[in-house]
Amino acid sequence: MKDFIFLFTTGEAKYKQIYQQIKTLIEQGNLKSNDCLPSIRKLADTLQVSRNTTLTAYEQLVAEGYIRGEGRKGYFVNTLEMIFSQEEMMPYQPAQKVRQASIVDFRAGSVDQQYFPLKTWRQMANQILQLKDSYVYGDSFGEQRLKEQLVHYLLQARGVKINEEDIIIGSSTQQLLVYLGFLLKEDFDSIIVENPGYIGGREAFQLHNFTMEPLAVYENGTQLQQLAHLQSRLIYVTPSHHLIRSPISRQIKK
């Protein structure tokens, strides 16, 4: 490390600048796997900063998986698979389709790349991929530690008091509908679905042999008056995809 020059700028904490510059050296390959970093004291003396400053920078690098501490031996560079490195990623070239441009994309699963926290995602990935548990199958209904955090979040943010056993986590809406079908088919044998509607939902209900009754969806929303002519006691709707306009909906809203 003594061959590298650290440049400090004003306006940002020095520990962040040390962290960022060491991280860049690792990502660019100037620091190799298993290279030994200078001790906290030596780096602090060299840069003329406090030991807490260099310690905080090292702790951040350890938390994100860039380096590791080995007892009294010191800090060493980890072997990293830079799977999220923007420099190595090939630009995605989607197939050209002739279609009218949309003002707003309402498709489920569509992510606005401008607001996606790519830097944070990369940091967490580097940290998690150092754990052995990342390479084995987890719990079928969601990781226990994630459920524990959701229990606390739901109580604080929504006032909902539940236990970890009450939470089921799936990888997609369709998978969760399949899970839900196992519970519902004991009491129901038919379901009302929107027409047109979410095809993944229909496939999940077909898997459980539900009889499906269509509920028409028009340009101005679902016509809830049609419910009086349907027999099913169960209905699946996707309210994020349309407006519901009817006297009944106005009464419900009130």
C-alpha cells in the first residue's frame, strides 16, 4: 500500500474517501487477492489521520466483503467475483419491437434503472457471497432471519402483530398464488378473475382445478355490477392495473 497515493478532497468524510480509494484499487486489480494491507496504526500515521478514521474505513470494507481481518495477522484482500462490475457488463440490447411508446410502464416487475440502488446492491452482494449459506437451498417459505425482520417492520410500520410462522415468502406473485391455492381450495372450488387479467394468476388457479368465472374489465375499469350475476364467493383482482368506477365502489370507498 505504501506505493499508492491517497488524495483527500473537501466535503466528504476522510474514512469514506479511504474506503472508496482502497475499494477502487481492489476492483481495478491493483490490489490482488490475499495482499496484506497496512495496519490501522501504520495507515493512520501515513495519512496523518486518527486511528478511528482508518478503522472505520476498514470495517466498511470488511462488511462489504472486500477485505478480511485475520486476528493479529492484519487485514487481507478477499477474492472477489465482480459479477456486478459495470465495466465488465455487456450492454443489454433488447429486441426491436414496433409498438406505440407508453408514457408510464405499468407492467409488474418493471424496474426503473435510474432509481435502482445498484451501488448498494453490489455492496450487499459482495458481502453475502462470502457466506457459505449463500450456496445452498434455503427455507421453502422464506429465510427465517428475513421473516424476523419483517415481523418487527410490520409491527412498527403497520401496527400488525404476527409471528414468523405467519409469513410466507415467495419469489414471485405467481408462486405465492400457488401457495395460497393450497389454503383456499379446502373451502372454495371456484374463483372470479378479471378478463382480461393476469395470466400467471389464471395458471396458478388452474393448477388447483379452480373453476374460473370471468369479470369483464373495460377501458374505464371493472364493472362491479356484474358480481350480482356470478356464483363464486372468491375474487382475484389486480387493482394496481386499473381504476374501479361504479356506484358500488364509491360506497365501499366511503
